[in-house]
Amino acid sequence: MTTSTDGTRHVLAVGDLEQKDVERILDTARALARSLDREVKKLPTLRGRLVLNLFYESSTRTLSSFELAAKRLSADTMTLRSTGSSVDKGESLRDTALTLAEYEPDVIVVRHPHIGAPQLIARTTQALLDLFTIREALGRLEGVSVAIVGDVLHSRVARSLVEALLLVGADALLVAPPTLLPRGIEELGCRVSHRIEDIADADVVYALRMQSERMQAGAAFVPSLREYTALYGITPERVRNGQLVMHPGPMNRGVEIDPRVADSGASLVTTQVRSGLVVRMAILYDLLTSPTLQAAPLALEVA
């Protein structure tokens, strides 16, 4: 975690975290997860704090998860979506942020589509919740092999997940057609393959959503979704016994993942949703209860 010169603390990217930060957050998430099984699930930890959610992109899991995480910790919440706000009238992100700062929030959670938004209001929870899911399922992270399959080029999840896996001593393999792999991605330290057969040795198969909305109109990244599915879709025949399957959601069933896999005993997709809640609770807890915290709002950008 980083602290800027004005005292504002940020969760910007996995690269800003040390292994001890990840372990502390995951251990906190495990402790907080026990509260979900109680009859009264609310904790008084962040009573009197204000968590402001600023979402410039559509989201179901991320927004609802952050709202519920804050409420489970007894914080007050305020949510602003771009639709129906001054953003529709052309107000800039900077001016919106300055306006909302007058409410004196303790945390600002931002989801924004444009590169550069982290510099205006400081990114990374999906990777942490995925690490938590894997550790809870396998009992370890070090030495675990994860094959990440699909639209790496347009994914916000893939790069952060690779960085997080390598940070904790796990192995990351990216499997995709050449057109859906960023140039030079191997420099992160991961392995790259264009053959779906190479997922066979992985402990976890992580399917990425085909993000057609982020692809420029007319760009032929794949000949067709049907051909992509035939070559790279996660089907029952491609998942061996003992492998776990994950997906960040929302899923394109029948495209990157077969419904029979998504709904099978190997799938951790619904577990990831629960993990998202407790990890986001842990991040809010970690940011707001740090003994070094100064009187300044926190900024957290999410993928």
C-alpha cells in the first residue's frame, strides 16, 4: 500500500503490495469470513466512517460487494453512478471528486474505464479475492499452478492476477490466441502458450470473459466466437479430475466456459463471490484501522 504526500493512502495495484501485505489481508479476510456464519453478521469495526462508491462503469458484483462489505463493518455508504449524475452533463472526474470530497469520506472506491483514472483517484481487489479463494480451496498458494485462459488483452483481471500469483510464489500460465495476448506480457515472469492442451497440468484453470465491449469496432481479434469456443473454451473434456475452475464474472456461458463446467463441483465461481465480500471487508478494515493512518480520505480503484 502506498501513501501520497498529502497523507492519502491508496491501493493502486498489486505491484504496490508486498507479500506480507497480501498475507495480512488474506488472514484478515479469513477471520472476517467467520462473521458471515453468525446470526448477527454486522460488526461495529468501522462505525462512523463513510465509504463513497464512485462508479463510471456498470457493475453488479463489485459495487454490491463493496456496499455490503462497508455495511457489514457498520460504515455509512454513499454511491454515485455516472448515469443520472452530473457526469451526464459533462462534469470531469476531477471536479466530481472535488465535490464529493466535501462530504469528507474516509474511503473513495472508484471504477473508471479510462487509463489515468488511478492518478486522479487512486486499483486491485479481484486478484486478492482470487488468491483468497485458491488458498482456501487448496490450503496453500506457494507452488500452485494457475492457467489463465482467454481474452488477456482486454482483461483488467489478468495482469493483476499474474503479478499477485508471482508475488506469493505461485506459477502463472497465460493461454490465448496471439491476437488476445498483450505484446511483451512474458516480461511479468509468466509463461505463455497458444495451445489449450497446456492447461492440463495446472491446479487451477481461470477462464477470462471475452470482452467484446472493450474491443474496437471492426477489429478481428478472433474469426468468430464459435471458433474461439472450439479452440479455447473450457469444456468438460478439457478439465481433468482434481482441477479447479474459476471465472471473474460475468460469464459468457457457452463461449469461454461451458455451462456444465461452470455448474460442476470443480467450479469455484460462486465461492469467488463470497470471497469478494470478505476480502473487500478486509481491505476496508486494513486501510481504516492502520495505526499510521492520517486524517485524509483513502482512494481505492477497482477493476
